[in-house]
Amino acid sequence: MSAELLAPLMFASLVLFLLLGYPVAFSLAANGLLFAVIGIANGLLTEHLLSALPYRIYGIMQNETLLAIPFFTFMGLILERSGMAEDLLDTIGQLFGPVRGGIGYAVIFVGALLAATTGVVAASVISMGLISLPIMLRYGYDRRLAAGVIAASGTLAQIIPPSLVLIVLADQLQRPVSELYQGAIAPGLILAAMYAVYVLVVSLVKPAATPALPLSARTLSGSQLAARVVFTLLPPLLLIFLVLGTIFLGIATPTEGGAMGASGALALALIKRRLNLGLLKQALDATAKLSSFVLFILIGSTVFGLVFRAVNGDLWVEQLLVNLPGGTLGFLIVVNILVFVLAFFLDFFELAFILVPLLAPVADKLGIDLVWFGVLLAVNMQTSFMHPPFGFALFYLRSVAPKTDYVDKVTGRLTGGVSTSQIYWGAIPFVLIQVLMVAIVLAFPGLTGSHGKKAMVDTPLKIDIPATNYTGKK
């Protein structure tokens, strides 16, 4: 076998495994081991290459940054079951109730607030789907708009800190988590504002699709509402400061902030008298499953990456990307198109572990600030939750949305269900808004702070490809 063909064949076989539907973690690991054996059998690699594998896996187990993932996952699951989302949606819904599209605004506001406290998309979408969707259907909201705004608001947990994807990206880019958190705040809030603008436009163009709450549904007086808003908002705002405030002020690391957040979530659930052994067991089980899922993908990507670099796959990828027309801007456009297309088939964890290790070295050599690059990729990867027909946020919403007609518990009237096609069509405008946000971050790098101001520096790039006999040593 020709040595020059080994890297492209290895990459092509990985794509084939993924398209055939094999689990990503095992596809990565098996593909890496398969080509390691092929390389050794053909004298292109040495057996010593695989001796580095245990040390790499041990390094993953010692990575304190990744320890933040189970903490934030556990915090989000406890908060989702503690009734905080229900209280927030009820109170904020009353606050915006008199306005056309008010429940839509309330969902977006609560989605942003839950994103800043939970960092878990599934928890946000399921909570708002269970609580808000019946209310929106009860008072005549357009089903496509209702489904789209709930799913999209839930995905704000993907970009607004303490997002899990930002933790993974920071680890893969070898940059501090706190810097990616700071860079992602403005794009996340702007995205939420763009969702609200879309609801406003729909309410102006098609008023019947976004009715205001009737007087009979506004159960609180002005003074009662004001007191309840303060009482309801105080716990999540305190939790946000406990987690993000301590991280931004340098008092705590992201892992320590996640631990404090988990403790705060337990305290809130205890205060609300929702904490019990069953709830704790459910949260621990779900946290263990998600953490194991992430860890297995990371181990698989490590096996793949070790062999791929040994056959100069990183240099092959660099040659493909740096010769694109348009220089740095051309590279960024192609990368974002690639991520957007792959997001139809892969979730954000898989994208982060497979693509980012290949793209980051090229971006660094092109003079692109990796913190800004990470935020840009995070905004783009957010579309992976909303792509019909494979978006996870759409699956989460489908699992809790009524599929057939049902009798509403409050009005006693027969209410129509929500079809899968309505969920898909409702997601499309919000996917387009997310794509627009990618373009905005590209056009205005300063949105991500000081790192954005030095995001793209056009510097000459020279890649010296060393002579090698493919022994695994460059």
C-alpha cells in the first residue's frame, strides 16, 4: 500500500463507518486500530506507536477540565426536576401575558435563563415542552411557531455558559474554559434577542398565530406579579453568580464552579421540598450515562488521532485546507459549511472530538485566535440540535408533545396535537437565524471580546512537510 494513500483512506473509511450507522466511539477506535495494523504489516508504522496509547488514555482520565461535565449535567438535571423551570415559565408568562406573542417571549427569556443555570439542552427543551406547549396550544398559538420557539430556546444551553460544548471545545483547543465562556456570552444573548425579534415579526404579520393571554388566564394583580417575579428570579440569578460569577472573577475554576452549582441545585431542590431518593437516583443515572458517552467518544478519538497523525494525516488535512481560495476567510467559510452539513448527521460531541482536532492546528497556523474560533464553531454546532430530521432538540420535543388530539385539562375542550412535520417546519426559521448568527460572528469578531479583535490575522503560512518513512516519528 502506498504511504501517501494511508491518511485519505483512513479518513474515508471513518466516514463510511459513520454512514453505516456504527457507534461513533467504536468507529473511531476500531478505525484507528485497523489502520495501525495495516501500517505495521506494510512496514509503514512501528509497533512502538501503540505503546503510547495507554499513556494518552491515562491523560484523559487525569483531565480536570472534563470533570466539569458531570457536575454541570447533574446540576441541570436536578434543577429541571426541582420545579424551577415551571415556576419561571408560570411567572414570566403572566408578566408578558397581555402582549401578543407574550408566551413566546416568556419561553425565550426562560430558555436563556435556564441555559445560564443548567447548560443542558435536553433539560431545557423537555421542561418547556411539558409546561409551555400545552398553554400555547390552549390559547391558539400556531403549532409550528410554538414548536420552533420551544426547541430553539432550549438550544441556547448550547452556547450560553455554562455550556457543555464550550467545555469540550476548550479542552480540544487547549484554551481556558473561562475565556470561551466570556467570548460566548454576547453571541448567546444576541441569538436569544434574534429569536424574540422573529416572534415579534410573526405577531405583526400574522397576529392570529400569537394571541395574548385572555383576561381569565391572568390570575395575578400587579403587586402580586411584581413580588412573585422577584421571588422567582432570585434563586436562578444567585445560582448564575455562584457558577459563572466565581469563574469570571477567577475565584473558582470551571470544575469548582460546576461543583458549587451542583451543590446549589441540591439546596434549591431541598428548599422546594422536591429532593428525594428517587430524584437523586434518576439524576445520578443520567449523569453517569452522559459522562460515559463523552468519555468513550474521547477515548475513541484519541486512538484515531494517534494513528492518523502517525501517517501524517494532520499534514494532509493542512494541505487540503490552506490551499483553498480566499486565504483565511476562504478557510473559515469552508469549515463552517462543512460543520453545518455534518451537523445533519453528527451531534456536537462527535463534531467536537472528530473535527476540531483536525481544524485547530490549521486555524492556529493561519493566525486565527482559537478562542474566537471555538465560539464560532459552537454557534455553528448549535444547528446540530435543530436540523430536521435528526436534530436532538426536535426529538426531545417530539417525546413530550401530544401526537393526537386530547382534552385540555383547564378548558375541557378537544385540542389538536402537534405533528412531526409541524415540529420540523417550525424549526427551519430558527436554523436560518442560527446560520445568520454564524455570519454575524464572522463579520463582527469583536462580539466575542478581546479575542475577537485579534481573531483573523493574515500571516504567510509555510508548511514544511518532512521526509518520513511513516514510522510514526516525524
